[in-house]
Amino acid sequence: MNKNLSLTKNEVAAWLGKSPADFSREDIVRFISENGVEMVNFMYPAADGRLKTLNFVINSLEYLETILTLGERVDGSSLFPFISAGASDLYVIPRYRTAFLDPFAPVKTLTMLCSFFDKDGNPLASSPEVTLDKACRRFTEETGLEFHAMGELEFYVIAPDPGSFPATDQRGYHESGPFAKFNDFRTLAMSYIARTGGQIKYGHSEVGNFTLGGLVYEQNEIEFLPVDAREAADQLMLAKWVIRNLAAKMDLNVTFAPKITVGKAGSGLHVHMRLMHPDGRTAMLTPERKLSDNAVRGIAGIMDLAPALTAFGNTNPTSYFRLVPHQEAPTNVCWGDRNRSVLVRVPLGWTAAADMCLAANPGNPTPVDIDASRKQTFEIRSADGSADIYQLLAGLAVAVRHGFEMPDALELARKTYVDVNIHSAENASRLCALASLPVSCHASAACLEDRASVFTDKDVFSPAMIQGVCARLRSQNDREARSALEDPDKMLEMVKQHFHCG
């Protein structure tokens, strides 16, 4: 068996002894036939950012092979606002590499994610998944590199307050039980996500915790490993689906909402990115283990397009309750090393020459085949759980490619670099010179419209998708939404409305 599959939690990959990328139709048929699978589910994301499900009972081998080959037709107008009811039929075709056994199904069920196709059999140009695929392909065509991503998925778990071992308010970072109440829930969710194929890095309790109205709110985070951005999007979509389903089974509530109440930590969807050569070598570092010019160009592209990117990553009014100063959430367009007040952060990347493993474990030096340089990333900290994940990653791929195309990219990166807290007194003059992120969905729509040509260039985002995103943002009618921060009742009303966003 492939060494990389020896510890896989995906039962389909383990049984077939194959990497999911190599799954064929014959593999899927054989797995279903020989493992007592009774049903097949197709899942696909819609405009509301949630996965939709179509169930099939497997009543014959012929029928199974038919749906695996031809897929099925669905009503596109009920999934996407840009598709009219008069010409609404779409095809959904399963992607075999996404197959997993559904951990929640009452009967043994194999589930696969699907791609959308139009009446002529072409990939649906305005679907989020196809947009991300185009963005990644254009990135590689223009740069010769691969665009990898990973998400930090933050969420609150909510349940009646047991009253025992209360956590320290807003000090929940990496807390252990019994002060952290939902570590068991999070670890079980991680196990289920791994079974769907999710490549998890780690999980932990996060800063936020508080009690309100007899309920305890505890913030958690699950972080993924960097993979091809298309795979990263699928994994994040499935992770949110798992977390919500498991919470429902355990009589808990969860929310990915960006902000719940004033003065408590909001939940973001930080996205780490890395640039890789096709042969698996990192393009992030120089031979001297310094950040490469290519990485800096990519960051500069994000600096240039940051206000427009909020249209994909911050899609409801409560997003802008979180993007306020002094909350470890960015408000200005700048970047820095290990600096959590900036929009784009370059985290520690194991670039020191010291062998820390040997120092901690005498006689056990770091193996020569472990490449620490692959761990270097840069992360954008503005996005949150309201994001359309496919559009967000597609937008980031466009922005990083845009940095390669900008003749002044390195100069822009120099001007927007900040090496200490941007909100400190010593940086007051710098702060005034930096661009700011939008303060509402309405403002984000205007920023996207202003830079739309960059996103539609090379046929990545369709004009219809850009128009649809802007229309959806403007429908929030939130020009004055931030005033709700001074009105608890108004804020609570808005939080309730967007509690289960994305």
C-alpha cells in the first residue's frame, strides 16, 4: 500500500488502497458492490454557501453506473439567483476523488461532491467550484507554480451553562478540560472530517468564551493542512457540514458567525497560502530561508485588491462588527511578520538553522527527509465564516497572480509592510497612509465593482457572478450597520438574522 495511505481515515481510500485522486468509476462501483452500500448521495454548493444533497437508492448495477457516469439534472434557478426559471436545468456530475462514507447516514451511504454543467455539457461558468478551478489553472499558466491553501475554521459551540469549572473570560486559547467544555465535541468532529477526506493539521479551543442568558459560548478552531486550493475548498465545505450535523446529533448549537456580541472574540476564517513548484518544492523561500520575491509579489497582489476581496470573504453585516480596531482583526491594508494586527501575516516558518527536535530529544535529530521549508505560508486574516469558500479562494488566487503581473509589486509590498502593532502610538503616521478595508457590505460591493476587470480577466470570474455578488451584498442594506455596535438590541437582532451564515 502507498505509504501515505497507511494511516488514512477515509474508508474508501483505505479499502481501495488508492489515493482519492486516482479513484475511478470502476473503483466506486466495486466499493459499493462489495461493502453493502445501499445509497449514494450527491452534494454540491449553492449560492447560499451551503452544501445541498440529492439521495439515490442503488437498485441495480446498471442504474449505479448510469448515475456515476451521467449524473443527474437539478433546478439551477433554486440554487443560484443568476439562473432564470425559464432555462434552469443543470447537470450535476460526481467527482469520484471526493467519495467518502457518510458518517451520519441511517443506512450505509457513499457521498460524493459534484460539479455543475450547463445544457451543452460545458462546466457552468458562473458556478463557484468552476470559478476556483479556472483561477487555479490560470495561476499555474501565468506563473508556472501551484496555488495551495488551507483554512483556519473558527466557530462557537453553545450549550446550557453547567456552572462548574468556569473558563476565564476571553482566555480560552488552547484551554484543556474541564475548563474547556467542548473539547470532546471538537475532537469527534475532527475524526469525522478526516473520514470525509479532510487533511487536518490540528484543533484547539480558541480565545473566545463567555456566558450569556444561561448559555455557555465556547470558541473552537480546526486548522487544515495546505493542499491544492480546489481540494482545500472542498474540505472546508465538508468540515462545516460535519460540524453542524454533529452538533445537531449532540443537541448542541454551533455558529460560524463573525461576531456574536460586543467585547468578545469574533470568529474568522483565516486562509493560509503557499506557492509551490510542480515537483513539490516550495517557492516561498530563498536558499537562505528568507521570504522569496515571488511570495512578496503574491502578498503585494493581495494588498492591491484587499478591499475588493472582502466582497467574497465578508458577506453579511455582522462581518463588519468584527473588522474593527484593537480586536486582533484587520482594518488596514498592510502586512508583516508574526504580526496579528495586520491584514496579511507571515507566520513562523521553521526557518531557523537550529535543530529544535534534537535539543528537546537528545539523540533524535530531525530526519533529512522532513522538509521544514514546505511549512512556510502567508495568511490573510480578514475573511470569516460568511464567506463563499470557493469564491474566496478563487479571488485570492487571482490576487496573488495579480501580484506577479504588477510591475511595482515589490515597491507596494515595501510601502505596506509593518513590523509592529499597526495600532500602536508609534505607527500613527503610518496608519493614516494605509488604505482601509470597507466598513459594510455596501462598501465592499463598490470596491469589487471598481476592480472587477482584474477578477474577470482571463475568464476567471464571469461578469454574471461579479454582478450577482454585488447585488447580494447591496441587498443587505447595511450602509449604517456599524451603528448597531452602540445599540445592543439592534446588534442582537442582526446577529440572530445571520447566526447560521455560510
